[in-house]
Amino acid sequence: MPESFITVEEVVKFVTMVIFTTSAQHAAVNSGQFDYNSWIPNNPLQLRKAPPTTKGLVTMETIMETLPNIGDTVDFIVLSAVLHKKHTDSVVLGSYPEERFGEPAAKWIIENFQKELSSIEERIITRNASLEVPYCYLQPSEIENSVSI
């Protein structure tokens, strides 16, 4: 956190960083957690034995002895589901249910931002149409205005 801002550009850069971190970056990191972590071998949050150190010596028995037990596995999946869950009061990026910006210049900026988000959404949908596994986590309609856990 800077002690002070000298120029408008510094303020813009800082505010942009905050908005990005609490919206798009959070969505990129958080949104896929359940999809990835609900298959425990992808990302076990604990191991019951040390991981193997030599290639080619791992058996299915070793894997099953190393991965968490069923109770811990369920706990990890539930945790991941809770973190992934969309809240009923979530607000999508670029949406402002309470009109706090009444000035014409502010409204113009918001409208342009919403148009750009719509354009990005269309490009992502088009790109995803040709993918076997679409990547939807950074579609603007899937990104919240801020972190809500």
C-alpha cells in the first residue's frame, strides 16, 4: 500500500489493481476450485503418507494408503463446494443495483464498461463453442463485483 499518491495516474493504477484483484483475479482463482478439487487426487489437502520419491514404484495400494480417508475427503469436497457456491445476493461485475453514480460522465463510463464486458462475454462464448472443455470462469457474467465468501 503506497503511503501517498502523487498523480492521478497512480490513483487510477491502484484502484484498477484493487478492482481486478477483488473481481477477475478472485474469480480466476476461486471459481474453478470445486471443479478441480472435488476429484481429490487432483489436489489432496492432506496425505496420510509421504509422497513417493522414486518414479515407477507406486502401486494402487500405495496411492490408496496415501490419499485422505473417506471422511476427510468428504470434508474437503464440502469445503470446496462452500467456497465455490454463488450467493443469492451476489452482484455481477459491471452491475450496480443501487444507483450511486448519477453524474453524466460517471454513467457514460459505466455504460462503456458494460459494453466492453458484453463484448468480452461474446468472444469467450464464441471461443468456448469450439472447445471440448469450455473455460467459463472468466466470463464477465460469472465474475462478481467483489469477493463474497
